[in-house]
Amino acid sequence: MALQIGDPAPDFTLPDQSGTPVRLHDLLGQRVVIYFYPKDDTPGCTKEACNFRDRWSAFEANGIKVLGISKDGAASHDKFIGKYTLPFTLHTDAEPCPVATAYESYG
């Protein structure tokens, strides 16, 4: 069954680049963009992350949180954030990527 507009997003808890666990349910009532990407610091993923960064003022002005998710670890995420001055958190969905798989099942 495909995820429809207005459907609740599947809940998850993932560590961010600092190792702090973030649970989607704890953001209930807030506006959140979740984006999945394959790997830190690759051309396409960098372009996507920098696009969010370059439009950050619009997200912030509208109270929207951005959560990036890939299988890369905290150290890689921290380096990627620092290199491109990303103002949002990146989260580790370690192999076999259960969160990405849960969201894929909706598509």
C-alpha cells in the first residue's frame, strides 16, 4: 500500500551525526522533511544536501526541520556537514537500512 498525503509517516529512531538518538514520534506536530540519500560527499548527494542548505532560510522561516538519512556513520556525516556547512542533522540508518526499507514499502 502506497503512502498517501496525510498518512502518518512510519516511526523510527536513528542516531544523528553526534550519536544522539532522534525519534520521529518526538517531532509529532512539527513539520519535517525526511530525505534519503545513498552516500555522503558524492556528487548527486552533495548537490541535494547543498540544495537544502541553500534554501535553509525558507525552511527555517516556516518551522520545517530537515532530516537527512543514509547508511553512512556519524563520523562521515559530521565531516560532510562540516565540509558543506549543512545546517540540518544527518542520521545513520545502518545496514540493512531498516528505516529506508520501511519507507520503500510504501512506494
